[in-house]
Amino acid sequence: MPRDEVRDAALLNGASVNVARAVGPALAGLLISVVGVGATFALNALSFVGVMLALLAWRRPPDRRPLGTEQLIDAIKAGVRYTRSAPEFQAVLGRSMLFIFFASALWSLLAVLARGPLRLGANGYGVLLASVGVGAVLGRVVVPRVRNRLTASRLVGAGSLAYGGALLAAAASTWVPLTVVVLLVAGVGWISVTSTVNAHAQLLLPNWTRARALAFMNVTFQGGQALGSVSWGALAGWLNVRAAFAVAGLGAVVGAVVGVRFLALRKLANVEPVNDWPEPHVDIEIDPAAGPVLVIVEWRIDPDRAKEFADVMRPVRRTRRRTGATRWGLFQDTGDPAVFVETFTVQSWSEHLRQHLERRTVAAQEVEARAREFLVTGQPPRVYHLLWAYRS
């Protein structure tokens, strides 16, 4: 998707999922009454053929990578390194977990609430579930208007507050029409949070790592929902379903405040790819799999600004590790305090070439430019590429 359409696409995707979640059970109930349970499951399985045909017919735009496709294990490791060195993406994961753990109470216990305290049958449960879906569709209209007035972090906080408040109200409500209205609000809160964190993550991540990093987000959502469902089910069994809804609602409210205060979603950086590093000078034949590779960058700066330079290099460290470095260090020459030596290790020569040709972003370029402002000679830092001498 074009970047300016990602937020609306995330909203549309979330709304369609919730509509399907509301329509699906109603359609299943109708089919069960007509053809029975077994035939309904068979038709459901058959419906996936349409999805598979659509995927087969889809012609994905070519992914142009100068060095070709990465090996699976290496790609997974690169995704892990990126996530570990990206605090802004970790904040998205943290906000997602804070929300989904408490939000899962609604999906795991709504049927229990309908059957028990509200004394509703299958049709009544369908109405409650449809209310959440309708609320998500309403959110498709509400969220874009609110989004222009709030930051992404505050919008997630507001959605979490609305969802938590809806859970608290559902815990206290004994009147079905009021519960329906409350679940409409929950649907708006749900789509506000899920679409915002999803879009923010996609806009935050560079192209080369977007899919693998979003896998961590899927694990966060699915794992948080599974863990939450078990927890709220156990609490409902120990106390009762209303108590579980109340505790989950209070947790969502507290989580919203904690998230805004300690896990703020940061301003988006420019993650467009850029290829501004000169290719390494090579006088020997190198196997792309050979490694590890030690890269040494020699900086000559004003020694009176040493502490300031060391502070500026911390973001540089993160950019190196995000793009493939396994270790990083910064050292000052004791004999010549104006000389700082930056070192980082990459697991293979091909991995280092990916740093050069595929993984650099405008944001990383800007971070390095701030470090280059400390250079006193006006010349770029000297760079050395050293290959492990005991390679076979």
C-alpha cells in the first residue's frame, strides 16, 4: 500500500474482520439448522478453496533485491536482531500486549455472559457479537476524524480507555439493550487500538524487515489473547463472569494510562531505502558465505567533544545492529584522544553486503550524518573490512 493509505487500509481490514466475526456465527447457525453440524463444517472447509484460488491468481509485484532471496534461518535471525535493537517497535509490541491481554476477556467470556447473567440463547449471543462488529464498522468512520487531533499513542490510549470502560459497564449491566450499546463502544475501542498499532508498526518498519518483524506482532496478539483467555476463564470459574469482566476492564483502563506514560508510540521516521555507502574495496576473492566480517570505522574528532560524540554514537549503534551487526563497540585511542574507533561484526560477507545495498534507510543516514558533524578534517571516516582469517 502507498504509505498515505496504510492507516485507512488497516481500518478497513480491521472492520472487515469484525464484520466477518459477527456474520460468520449467524450464518453458521442458519446452516446448522438446515443441513446439520457436519455439513456446515464441510462447507466451511470447502470455502477455503476460494481463498486459495485467489492467492494463486494474485500476481505479487516483484521484490527487487540485488543480492537475491535470503536463507530462511538467516532471515529469522535478522528479524530478531532488528526487533531487539528497535525500541520504537518494542513500544508497539508492549502497547499491543497491554491491550490484548485484557481485551481478550470479551472474546473468551461473551458467550458465558450471554448464557449466564443475561439469560440469552444463541440468537441473543449473536446479537451481542454483532454489536461489537457494528461498533468496529462505526469506528471506520470515527477513527479518521479523531486521528487528525490525537497522536497515535494517545489514540491507542483513548481506544483502550473506551474498551476498558465498556468491559466495566458490561460487568454491571443487567439490561440487554444497554449491553448492546456498551458493546458498540467496545467495537469502536477495539478497532481504534488494533488498526492504529498495526498501521503504526507498518509505517515504522523498513521494507526489508516489515514481514518478519510483523510476525512478532502477530505472536504478541495471538499469544496475548491465548494467555488472557485462559486467565479470564480461570478467574470467571473462581469468582464469576461479571467479576472477570470488571477486573479485565479495570486492567485495560490502567494499561491505557501506563502505555501513554511509559510506552509512548514515537514519531515515525523516514524508512525509505537509501544506498549511500561506497562498495567495499576488495582485492581477494570472497565466498558470500564467508565470515564473520569485522568492520572498523576510524573517526577523527575534536577530543574536547568526546563525551558528546560518544552520546551521538549510541543511535548509530542501534542502526548497525538493526541491519545485521551482531556486536558493536566504540573505543578511544589513548595515544591520540582525537581518534575514535568504531567496530562491529557481521556474521557473513553477504550479510554485510545487504547492509550496504538493501537495509540502509534515510533515518539511518540522518543518524550517521549527526555523527559526521564531529569530524574535524572534513574527510569521511576511514573504513576497514576484515574477514575472518581462519575461514576454510
